[in-house]
Amino acid sequence: MQDKLVYQAELFANRLKKREAHLKKWARRNTVACYRLYDRDIPEIPLALDWYAFESGAVYGRLFLYERPYQKDEAEEAVWLAAMKAAASAVLGIPEANLLCKIRKRQRGSAQYEKAGADGIRGIVSVGDAASITGIIREQGLRFMVDLTSYLDTGIFLDHRLTRSLIRSRAEGKRALNLFCYTGAFSVYAASGGAAAVDSVDMSNTYLEIAQKNMALNGFGGRPEFLFHRSDVSAFLENAAGKKQWDIIILDPPTFSDSKKMTGVLDINAHWPRLIAQCLAVLAVPGLIFFSTNSKKLQFDASLLSAVPGPGQIRAEEITGQTIPEDFHGKPHRVWRICAGF
């Protein structure tokens, strides 16, 4: 057991050392302060490690242990995780107290942004976390608030960095609609790209407030062309149909949500055609929808959109390959660009 533990800690340290040497240079060139250093690169070490550098100069690592497909003794797991944490601390040159360890479990029928708790809600169990750790990070010239301890997600999805850049490159003079906006990162990027107007929609007052703060952090606060709507997305789209149109729509929904704030249940694997049809009903011509999902099971069939009444000829193409950043392996998400009138 001990020999195996030492061996795996050495494997992990060597891989981290190699990734850090490469990604530090890449991050500096691309003005990125937060990125993924390790993502289950070695099968017997099922960890993910994200690096966060705050504006204040403080640095942290978020270390996730993914739920194993087999039972493992809790005491043995704790010893194993402590050894990996010590190895990461030595390689990265940061105190072990700045490595926040979590056990990430499979999500089973919970809403998207529930707080993390000891019972595994939202698929996460804290392991020795300190008090709330929050700060401001920079990404590609923009600033965002993050919370490293309270929720499963920190306030910004690192794997969508290139998708956000794509939105910024398309936004000049356009009216943008950010659905399931979370903390508004796509909204900030659209505004920074010169969008004429940005509407951000979410059911959570908490996240809409953070979205407004993120807009203000980047000089876009309090402007009448940047609006925030607390609403169920389907209800918002239904009410907007025939009254308002947008040139760019960002649709990045949770895979599953049964939040008490919404009517019914959202299962994106079954409901994506309906949601996109609702978006097409408020899409200007020419117009673009960027549809993203983390679901591995979703079966996208563009032919289901051909019969949708709305903005003329519709063309859909998967652009996932253009949106996977340097620090992520495989396909952490999938993205389709749906065009009308192009």
C-alpha cells in the first residue's frame, strides 16, 4: 500500500510539473489567471486540479477527486488524497492550506447551482475547506468575481474561455441575449465586444446580482442597454416572442434542473429542440444561436429544427473543436452554432 501510494504521488508530481511548465507560459501569453493544470491525465489518479491567481496576489488550487466506480475505505481515501495534496503543494510551491480539496460525485437530479454541502448535494463533498474564499480574477483583459468554496462552480466556467472570446468577436453593434446567464461572464464578454444591448436571464437573484457586479467591475454597470431579468427561461422566451428580437443568443443550460423556482423539470437531453425553437422565435435575421451543453448523452439532430417556423433558412454546425482551450482535454462541453439568414 505504502509503496503504491509513494509511486502514485510521484507520478502525479511529475505530470503536474510538466503541465505547469507548459501552461504557465501559455497563460502569460494569453492573459489568463485561472486554468486547469491536471484533468485525470493518469487513470489511477482520478483528480482534476484548477489554478486560481487572484488580483490580490493570492494563489489557490482547487483539487477534485472524482467518485470512483468502486467502493474505497474512507480512511484509506483520506490518506491517499493527503499524499496527492502534499505532492501538488510541493510542485506548485503553495501552502497545502491553499489547496482546497473536494470529492466530486455524480450529480443525481439536483438543480444547477446548489450550494455544496456535506451530504453531497450538487455532487460535491468538501474535505477540510477553510472559510469562504472569494476574490477577483482576470481573464483576457476582463475581471470576474469568484468564490472557491461555497458552490460546486466558482462563478466562471474555465472550459468556455474560447467560447466567450467567440461571442466577443461577434458582438459589435449586436443585441445579445444570455440565457441561463449564471454570473454573466458571456454578458461581460458581449459588452466588451461592443454589443449594442445585452439582456441576461436567470432564475437566481443571487447570480443575477453577481452578474451585475461583474458588469460593473468591467465598466458596464448601471447602463440602460444592459438589462438583467429574473425569470424562468422558457417563460421569458414565450413572453418575448413577437415583441423583441436579438442578433446573438447564448443558450448554455444545465443538463438537468428541478428547481422549485421553475415550472416543471428541465432535462436538456429531451428538451433541447423546444428550447432552441423558442430561441428561433426571437432571433433576428441574420442571427446566431450558440448552444452549449455538458451532456454526453444529448443527441443533436439538426433536421428537428428544419420544420421550426421562424427566421427563414436554418443551418446548424458543431463547433466544439474551436471552443476547447489549451488546458482542457477531450470534450468538456459541446457547442453548436445555429445560423439563420446567413
